[in-house]
Amino acid sequence: MLVERYIQWRLSKHPESFTDLKASLISSRMGLTVSRYLYYSILFSLIAGLIFGILGFFLSSFIFIPEFSTGIYNVFNLNLPVYEVPVLTRMAVGLISSAVFFSLGYLFVYILALNYPSMQKSTRKTKINLTLHNAVSYMFAMRRGGAELLDIFRSISENADIYGEVALEFRQVIRDAEYFGFDMISALQNLIYTTPSEKFKEFLEDMLSVINSGGDLSSYLESRVSLYQNEARFEQKQFLSILQIVAESYVTLFVAGPLFLIIIMVVMGMVGTTAVFELTLVTYILLPVGAAIFMLFVDLISLKDQEVERYLSIKELNEFKDVKIKDKEGEEDYFAILDSYDRKRAFKEFLKNPLDWFVSDSKRSFYISVPLAILYLALLFLNVPSYSDAEITYAIIDDHIIMAVLFLLIPYGFFIELWRKKVHDIEESTPDFLDRLGGVNRVGMSLAGAINVLVRTNLGVISYEIRRIKRDIDWGASVGDALVRFEKRVNTSAIARTVTLITKASEMSGEIGEVLSIASSDARMNQVLKRERTGEMFIYTMIIYLAFFVFVFVVAVLDVNFLTILDSMNTSSASATVQATSGASFSQSTQMPVDTFRRLLFHTCMIQAFFSGLIAGQMGEGSIKAGIKHAAIMLVIGLLIFNIMI
């Protein structure tokens, strides 16, 4: 094709121009060559340019082209020609506009495509740095357990769901060593050249120096664990400083700023109705869009764990579609019996403890709350009378819509908090559990026997999970399978790292007391970091609450002491006419739409309550889901103030 020939010409003519692009493609692990990536970039840019060109052609019809006539006064009454815009001129303007938009769209998408690998490289760098201290702790524990270095790399690479981008980096070492025939030193050197993280690069370089000099690799990993844990605390302090600035910016831009605009618009409403449109834009566009962008920004800069996903069931992958699969006949009845048994057992467990069924998966609350909210709204709209004034209808239904939203938020937030509290208690008890497990294992008892001993100890919430682990072992499951089921029930990255370390270490040796001590130290460090963040950001959660209270208070004062008075003035001016001394009459030409302003102010407070709650949870507890309870609380407060106190 013409595009491929053009790309080959560019690469042969100016190969140095694409050196950075090649390096970014390799470091981002996108799996594309430079020529193929340029082909896709040009192709998508042409498609985007075509779409922009069509859009520009249609937008050109809105361009006003004035008819030309001389501005000199015709005192001699001469028949001067008047220039009219012909159709061809409008077509030419449309084509020019289309060409301009095509060029802009093509250049924008092409430049974005060329920079996309660099952005992916930067993103991977951040993710590698965040999970490096956990991966090094795992390497240290496995090394002290007697594992060889290549086996450690393979073990980490097999747990990409836990160790994220670091595991993907070590996959390059396994690929080079096992498939391309490189020795481990050369494979590590190749990784040093291509990794996007300078921190990870320095770790690998120092590790190569220790290996080449015949030094003690365990001592090196132990020193790096301590170093990276201290750096993790320092990085979190830096992040919390940035988050404090972000929190203050939110209060200024999205609480104080809109409040200032609302006061100005209420004053402007005394003069005309243009302020209604501007307040509508602030309420329904500026606040939601601004808050959404703010939450996205906080999510991008946040230090958060990898999403854990471990598969406990076999999934059929259709990679070999041409291979015929022969199903064995005669066993359908057995599978049907097993499915029936699983359904009955799940139903019995639900009847035994319905609350735990919702706590284990908070989204299940929507099975009940969504139908109730829909039924509530349906009954609402069926029973609302018909009014000629739309504002009366709005005033009746908007409170009930907020109540329907609360039907969704309150149960969901309640079960999320129960689950978060349970997980928090389990993670708090995990270091003690690992310490005691390691202590029992050091005296010569097996891992299963150590768990059997710990069943009789009181370790808090995790004691119930220890009993479930022992029960799985008693019923024939291996220790590793029982721990994986425990990980699946809790489903957090901290527990996943701990379980992975224990299961891998127990596969190599029965004496893993020292490995458990390392795992305990790592888990305790993670808990310290979480407590520091919660303590530092609690004050800013309170600041968001106070800012919301100030927002609602000012809006309530405007409603009671300003809009109510203007409403009475509008009523009196509409029913009376002031007679001037000359006999002429004067009437108020413009009246402020008080009901519309009151509705917009109420909606502004409700939108502010919802997004402020989400942001409070995101900044204070590191999760938007944790902000559901704050959003529900603020919505209830706003609803009560506007319906009881005003």
C-alpha cells in the first residue's frame, strides 16, 4: 500500500527520528514494531481527519458571510452594484473549512499517537515503582527459603495479578532465558536496557554487581527491602502533601468558587432572567464535570494497590478453534445433579446468613434497591397532579427523586462499610497471625499443624478465617488450596501477597518460619502506611464536610432572607400599579424568577453533596466507594435543611 511505502521511505531516510519512539514502544511492552505502529497511527489519523473534515464542512454553514456594499452615502443616486454571496462562494468556504478541520484533526491524532507510547512508558514506570518494595520483599523471602534466582523470577512473573508491572518485567527475563537461549546475566542486562523505571534499573544493576562479585544475594535483598520500605514512607508523605494541596484547591474551586458565582447570579437575577441560564450551566455542567475531572486527577496521582484477580475455576480459551473437541456422553445427568446441589447449597447459605451474602458483594444490594427505587418513582409520577406551572411540578418531584437515589446509596454504602471494616480488621490481625504461625513452625511443626494450633488462639476477626482454613484442610484440601480460598474470600492485594508468599515457600520447604517473619514485617509496614494516610487525611475529610455545611448555610440564607423577600415584592408589584404625579403609570418591567432560582439552588446543593461525599472518601480513605456513605449523609443533611428549616 501507499502508506506502507511512505513509512518505509521515512524509516530509511530518517531512522534517527524514530529512535525515541522505538525505545518507548519497547519499554511500554506494546508488542508492535515501529513500522507497524506508524501504519496504525497514520490510518487512525486519516480516519480522525476525515471525521473532523465532515464536521468542519457542516459547521461552515453557520459562518456568517456579510453581503458587501459601500459605506459611502450615495448623494448622486447612482446605481451602485450590491455584492451578494453566491452559492459557489459558500461551497468554497465549506471546502476550505473542511480542509482546515481535516488537517487539524489529522495532526492532533497523529501527534497524540506518537506520544502515546511515551505516556504508557511513564505510566508503567509509576506502577513499577509503587510495587517494587513488595516484589523485593517476596524475592528476599524466597531467597532465604532456598529458592534459586531464576525460580524466583518465574514465581513473580506467574503472579502478575499481585505484583503488576514488576511481574511483567521479569517475564522478559524468563522469555530470554528459556526461549531465546540467553544466560541469566545477559537476560538481566537486556531488561536493564528496556525497563522504563530508573529505580528498578538501579536495583537490577546493583544485583548484577553482587552476582558477578560472588556476594551474598540474601544480604543485598534484605538491605533493599529496608531501603525501599523507607522510600515508600517518604513517597507517601510526598503524596499526602500533594493531596493536601489538591484538597484545598477543591474547596476553593468547587465550593467557594460556585458559591461566589451563585451570589452574583442571584443579584443579577434582580435585573433580568439571563442569570437563570448561567446558574443552570453552573449547576448541571460546571459542578458535575469539574468534580468528575477532579476525581479522575486524584485517581491518577493516587498510590493504590493492584487489582487482584485469581481464577479458581477453569476457563475454556478458544485459541485452537480448528481442533475438534469430542464431548463424552452419558455424564450429563451427573453434571446436572452437581449444578442442582451447588444452587441448593448457595440458597441454604443465603437463608442461614442473608446479611453476609450482601456484605461479601455489596453490588447485590442493587437486586433489591433498584426495583424499589423504580417502583417508588413509578408511583410518584402516577400520583403527581398536573399543574400549569412546571416549577410546582419540579418542587414536588425533586425531593422524591433524591429519596429514590438514597434508596440506592444507603444500602450499598452500608454493606461496603461492613465489608471494609471486616477487611481492615483481618489485615490488622495478619502480622500477628504470621508471627505466631512462624513461631510455631520454627519449633518443628508443619504448616497445617501450626494452623491447627492457632485455631485455639484469639486473634480477632481473622480467627474465624483461620477456623475456615482448618476446616478446608480437614476436608481434604491442601494447605495451599485452603489459603487461596481464604485469599479469594477477602480479595485484597495485601492478603494476596501474603498467601502467595506462604504457598510458594511451603512448596520448597516445610520450615518457613523466617519467610513468615519477612511476610509479617511486610504486612506490618503496609498497615503503618495505611494508618499514616488515614490520620493525615482525616482532617481534610472534615474540611470537606465543613465546606459543604458553609455552602448549604449560605444558600439557605439567600433563600430565606433574599429570595423570599423578592418573591413577596414580585407578587405585590404584579397586583398593584404605581401612579405617577403626571398621571402616567409605572410597572415593574422585569421580575426575578424566584421559583426557578430556588429550584436551581436546591439542585446545586444536592449535586454538591453527592460529589463532595465521593471526593471525601477518595481523598480520606483512598476509595470512591468509601465516599458513598459520605454522599448519602450529605444528601440527607441537604434534604432536611431545605424541607424542614427553610
